[in-house]
Amino acid sequence: MDWNDILTLFIAADTLLNPKLALLGWLVWRLWKRREKS
């Protein structure tokens, strides 16, 4: 199990509780990963 799996599970659980917070976290994650590659 790597960080990607853990984060996916976290977002999935969070989406059930607070969709807006989960969406924000997902956007931040995408931006962070994109910055990491370049």
C-alpha cells in the first residue's frame, strides 16, 4: 500500500462526509503531483 492508495481511501471516506472538502483536497493533490513531475 502506497501513499496514493491511502489518499484515495481518505478522499473516498471524506467524500461521504464532506464533498466540498474532498474536492478541494483532490484539486490540491492533482496540482501537487503535477508540480512534482516538472
